[in-house]
Amino acid sequence: MAQSFRDDCEDQSTDPFLGRMETQCSRIRRYRSELIRTQGRQLSYDEAALEWIERYAESFARDHDNP
């Protein structure tokens, strides 16, 4: 059975890479909540994740790769 993005985001870690992934998951959850609140869009966590990745992953990586 395939896991959703949400399932992969539940673990807390001190590893820098995993910490970055957890931050992305948090941003995706906020993005989804904002779309539901402001636009009334009902989308799954996975749909929100795919949309967030398309829109924001590049800038997120740029902001988090530079110390």
C-alpha cells in the first residue's frame, strides 16, 4: 500500500535533511489550510503537496540551501 506525503511527514528528526523535509511538510499543511479557508477548495494533502512543490519548491530550496 502506497504511503501519502502526509504519512512521510509525521516523524520528527534532528537530521538536517529530515528537518528540512519536516519544514516543507509544515508549509504544505499551511498552504492547504489557506486554500481551504480563502478559496473554499477541498483538496487532499497529496494534491496540496504536488501543487506546493510546483509553485514553491525551487524558492524553498534556494532559501534553505544557503546558510
